Amino acid sequence: MNEDVLKDLVNSALLAGFEVPNDALQLQILEPGLDTHLTPALPYGFSAVYIFEHDEGVLKVGHCGLNCTPCFQSRHYGFAFPSTLARSLMNYEEWNHLYNEDTVGNWIKENTTRYNIYIPASYRNYFRYFAEAFFILKFSPKFERNGN
């Protein structure tokens, strides 16, 4: 995942008739590690699409709307919601010996890179949904509801 992938997203949106200036989207990369994979608050005036990547590829793609900082910061590291990366990892028999319910959130932080793509509020929900679908199609995440 890099700036070129964001350009692909912008070009795909243009094919659909939606113009997004190249500098409108912001990419933030959270490297693996307990002291580097620290999800900040969702910036005011932005929604986001986020991607969790592991050595074996993309694990999960998700999105958060405006004013959803708690969801943005913590959703996939625990079990408070039905569809989380933590829950998917606990159900994945090939890896679930690496962590338990108490440690899976830290395992995610230590072993995945998280990419946050910030989207200005002026682009509304449709573009956020489009961006999430674009990344799901591009990366075929291991733990999507309709995937593996």
C-alpha cells in the first residue's frame, strides 16, 4: 500500500464520474509495534477507510464515518462488535495458537501495518463506501465477511 494505490483509487473514482483531487486524501501508516501502531483520534472533518496488512497480505479493510473516534481507534482490536479483526483471528485455526482473547489486540498491533486513508467529509458516505469496496477488490482481504 502506497501513494500509487491512492492514485489508482482516484482514477477509478474518475471513471465512475466522481472527481477527487490527488491531494484530497491523506495516507497515514502505522508500523507494527506497540509503540508505533497507535491509532490516533479520527481527525475532525474526516471519515476514514483503514487497512490491516500482515506479511501474508491484507487481513481486513474497514471504514468509519465522521465523529466515530471510538470505533476508529479500537473496534478491530477487541470483541465489542460482531465483525472485528480480533474475532476473525480467534476463529482462524492456523494462527490462533499465537494469541488468546487477552493478547490478540496486542498481537494485531505488533504484527500488522495499519493504513488509514482519511477522506474529507465533503465527499460524503458514497465515496467512503466506494473506497472501501475498491480496496477489498484490489487486495482480497483474508478476513472479509464474504471472503474466506
